[in-house]
Amino acid sequence: MNSEDFPQPQPRVTLYTLGCRLNQAETAVLKDGFHQSGFLPVEFGQETDVFVINTCTVTEGAEVDCRRIVRQVLRHSPHAFVAVTGCYAQTGLEVLRRMADIDLIVGNQFKMRLPEIIPPFSQLKKQPVPLVHHGRIDPENFSIEGVGAYTTTRANVKIQDGCQFMCSFCLIPFARGRERSRFLDDAVREAEELVERGHRELVLTGVNIGQYRDGVADLLVLIQRFEAIKGLERIRISSIEPTTVPESLLDYMSSSTKLCRYLHVPLQSGDDRILEAMNRRYSVREYQEAMESALKRIPDLCFGTDVLVGFPGEGSREFANTEAVVRDLPFAYLHVFSYSPRPGTASTKLPHAVSPIMTKERSRALREISEHKRMAFHQRFLGQRVSVLFEAAESEGYWPGLTDNYIRVAVRSPYPLRNTIQPVVVTGMMSGTTLGLLEPSSEFSPPAKDLFSVSSLVCVS
């Protein structure tokens, strides 16, 4: 009997993502590509034949995170073929070459070709030194084969890559290259396929999505093309730079029935001197005016931001300015990050480093402000009807979901809610929990009442 008479085992692949939403979008497409190539995707923690880690390089913990995750995998899959890709594979090539147990290093230029770069299953074996696919990143616009594989009701669509703003603390221009955009028709093609798979909300992601350009098409044109997709209910913009939000986009968001009332616009610092040292392209006043313009145009807009704490030269006065700005401006929440010196960036040459202890204390103070602002934003909707896209069932029958303006809601209901959009009346809040009434829709046959009572909550974490 020949060996061909025996069925060949299906190779298993595990994909793990560190870092941003853009990495998540790319990993989802890679997962689909591996599946199309005959691999069986398995969850992290299960035995696997191939392990792919899509890395981040934003913080100095990239190497530590990479080592830790690889060690975890090899405990249960000691013979797994380990491939490292992403931003750290692009910027930390020589460090990764010296790390034990890595078999393949793939820079960002070749990342999306991973399913074809991985050796055939019959040739998979641990390497004495890692194989390397690395090189200059193509600056031209691009297309992406395949479609993202997601288990969530929301799906990410990568529309842009690269950045040339050259903020002094950021390695992304070195990790991802110059600004470039996805061909419009190709982005629409993936969006249509995601909607066919049942996704009702799509999140537009990239490094600097406000710079999207494909010929004469800008971000607003892309959004309008997405809006025409039958079955797509929501379009959400991910993080966008403050100098790249045109008034035309704000006007469109104010009247659109599909574009979510949500903007995440990084501030980074509330002190003009620090913003200049960061090489940011706006003053505090200019940011404030842009924010006020957006909030004036768009009722109930959720406006979030990033703040970077501990940047060199951030003394007590500079931090006090930041603290005052974020306290006074009507943010719905803050994402607070600690400054991390990255070799190769201009900020590493700046004097007056801030101690880790001081950075930690300042971060804690801003996170407290963020929590108060999040609660205040949610409390504005007491007594109001909000529309929630529900995601999946949780323990004890609670169904989590999001409003279009980014309030996370969990509702206890006897009816299946996953991937449905339902009206919820917010009726109270207690210890971070909002009690409410879930209105019945035509999809259900609830008791004959105008409203029926269920336990619901808004998660403010």
C-alpha cells in the first residue's frame, strides 16, 4: 500500500496579533488566506503546526512580548514552525535573528504573502537559523487578496497604510513606510464580501486614514461607496489625525444614516511646547476649535482621544496644562499611553527625561479623568432611546453590543440578539451599570406590551 493511500493530516495554524486595529485587520485576511491554502486555523492555546505572530513596535516591550508569546506556544507545541511578521519584524530584524526558536521572519512588505511563503506541510521543520523575507516597502497604492475572517459582528477593513508625518516619538514611518492607499474598488470588493458573510458594521482602518487617496477619490468618496452596499448598516472611522478631518466629512457624518457618530482624534499633549517637540502639526487652540466644530455639527458625537504621558521635557507645568485641557474639553474618554523611547526616533535625543514613577502617577491621574468623562457621557443618554448592534451571547444570558456612538451595552434578554440592531431605552445607571428597557422589534414575538422590561447595562470599561 502506497503512502498516498493514507489521508494527509490537515496542517494547523494559529495566528496571534499584538498591537493595533490595523494589525487585527491584516491578521484576519491572513487567517482567511491560510484557510484557503488548506490550513486549519486553531485558537491560541491549542496544539498547532504553524504559529504566526503579527507584531507591534510602538513600545519598547515589543521584544519582551514577542519572546513571551513564542515561549507560551512552544510549551504545548514544541515542534511548531514559528513565523514572526509585522512592524517589529520590519524594524527589529537583527534582534529577531538572534532569538531562539524563530523559524521565519517576514517584514511588512511581504506580510500578506505569508500563506505562500510558509513551506509546504511536508517540509515544515524547525530551522537552525530563521529564514528571512525582508526589504524596502513599496510606496505605491495597493490591493489585498482575500477577505478578512472574523467571528465578531463588526469587521475591520484596511484602507490605508504608512505615514510621513514623522512625529518625533513614532517608529511607524520606518515600520510601515510612506503613505499609500488601497485601490477603491478593491476595498469595496472586500467590504461587499464581508457584508455577504453577515457583518453589519465595518470599521475603516489604517495608519493615517484621513490621508486616503486613490486618484481623485478621498476618504469621503470611499465612505459613500461603502454606504451603497446593500446590507451594510454601519461604517465606523477608526483613529484619525486632527489635521486630516475636513468639514465636508463632518457635515456628511451629521446627516448620514450609516456613518457612525464617532471620532477618535489623538491629542497627545495639552501643552503647545510639548506638541512642537513631538512634531505634531497643530496647537492646542487649533485642536480645540476643530473639536468644537465637530461637536457643534454632530449631535451626540462620541469624541475620544489619545494622550501620551511622560514625553521628554514634560515638567509639572506642561503636565498641568495637559490635565487642564483634557478636563475642560468634552471628551467621551481618553486612551492614556506612557512614552516609550524608540531607537531611531528623534525624541530619544531630547533632554529632560521623565521618571517612570512620575509617568505612572500622571497616567493614573488622566485615567481617573477618563473614567469620570466616560460616565458623564453615558449619563447624558438616561431616558433616551439608543440603537445597539449586539455581538454575541455572554455568560448568564447577557448580550453585549455597541451603539453607533460607542457606548458598550449588555442586555439580558430571553430573545436571541446576536447580529441584530435593537432599540434600547436607557433608564438608569448604578455603579457603572445602566438599567433600561429593550424595545421589541419585528424579529421577535414578545409579550403584547409597548415595552418589556429586561436587565441591561452599559459597560464603561
